[in-house]
Amino acid sequence: MTTRFLKHTALAALMAAPAASLYAGQLDQIRASGAVTLAHREASIPFSYLDADKQAVGYSMDLCLKLVQAIRQELKLPTLQVKYLAVTSATRMTAIAQGQATMECGSTTNTAERRQQVDYTIAHFISAARFLVRSGSGLTSLTSLAGKTVTSTQGTTNLKTLERLNAEYALGMKLVSAPDHAQAFNLVATGKADAFAMDDVLLYGLRANADRPEAFEPRFSIRRTCGAVWIPTAHLRPFSPLFVTHGTGHGLLSRTKTDSQLHPLSLQTLMEILG
């Protein structure tokens, strides 16, 4: 399924929604506080990471900043302040659910389980989950990892998938959860882990920034995944295609799945944001 198809699907859902209604709660909070808080990652390359100056940058950050600009225009608040909150795979859900951030700009997979707590924007990337191994390791399939040490990042769907596959196929893998992607990559780089399971686009980003990229290779896949931006909207529907604060693309999170109405952002404005 292409990203274009996913975008069109969400737009169709938007047009079928009650566009005349106002999502007052979240926007009123933004208006009252005069600020939008963007939750970001530190090593989710190329989506959300810190540059050499420790500034949050990346594709997802660009999308979120475009959404901030749309909010400024919608609320007529040109001085709307942008704040930043660093999160990890383990803390991002809490940051959104508890209202610590307005939206999460990272690389978060859209799953039914997560939609019980938060809402997503439409997807902005699709990737396959793969294993990164050291070049020349001879590891070429899931079964070749039997008895090996395999790592993934804490709080990710990849780690849950590893746990399920390890039990289902009795592989006897030693699973190690790392606090973030960079540390998981380092476990493979230092020989403390044989493989790192993660979305392939993130693996390629980490590999490209390594001192010796040729020493690592993303190999066989474990599943396909679809990402989205998260947003904390206390009253959004479970799969609302749009909330101005949410962002578009890989998926922003929203706070709860309690019944609510959508903010009437025009279709024309949405198309301009999507490009």
C-alpha cells in the first residue's frame, strides 16, 4: 500500500466526518497557554533526532512544524511559541496521554492496541522491520538467530514481535531491551548483541551515521509496519484523520478515544500541509 493511497483514504474519511464542528478543548488549551509542545526523539534518524547543535530535526519534525504554522494561522496567533520535550520509545505514550506534549514527532507505528490510548494522523511512511547484523556474521534468517543475543528498543512493537517469535518458534534467543535506538545499535557494534531488530529506515539511518557503515548490514525482515505521528487530543475519535495539532505523516498521537468532534480545518488547508 502506497503512502499516496493512505493519504487519500484519510482524506475520504475526513470529508465524511462532521466538518462543521469545532474541536474546542485542545485548541482552547493551546490558545490559553500560547504554546505548542513537540515531543521528539534523540536518535530516530531520519525522522526525529538531535543534530550537532543538539537541536531536534528530521522529517517528522518538519511535518510537525508545518502543522504548528497551520495552528498559528487557524487560531490567528502568529506569536505561538514552540516548546520541545525529549521522549523515548518507553515514555512517548505517557507524554501524549498525560498532556505533557501537544504532539509526538517521531517514528511511531500505528497499532490497534495503541489506538486505545491515543490517536494518530494519517501515515507518512511505510517500512519493513528488519534485523541489523555485523557484516560477515553469516546470519541470514530468523532461525539463524537461535541461541543468539538479539536487541531492540524498549517500548517498541519490534520488541513485542521478537518476544512472540522467540516463544512461537522456540528459538532460545536472549532478548535485550535498550533504552533507545542508538544504544541498541551500539550493542551490535560492540559485539554485545548479534542483531538489532527495528524498522529498516531507522536502521539505515543509524548505519549511515556510523564510523564504518560497511561493517553493518540490515538483513532479513520480520514484518511490515506503518508509521504515523502521535497527538494528545483528549477528545479525538480513535482514528480521526485530522486534528490540526496532530501533524500528518508517520503519525501523531492523541490522548484518548473518548467521543469528540473534529476541528474544522479546511480540506484545502490540509492539502497544502500535505503538499
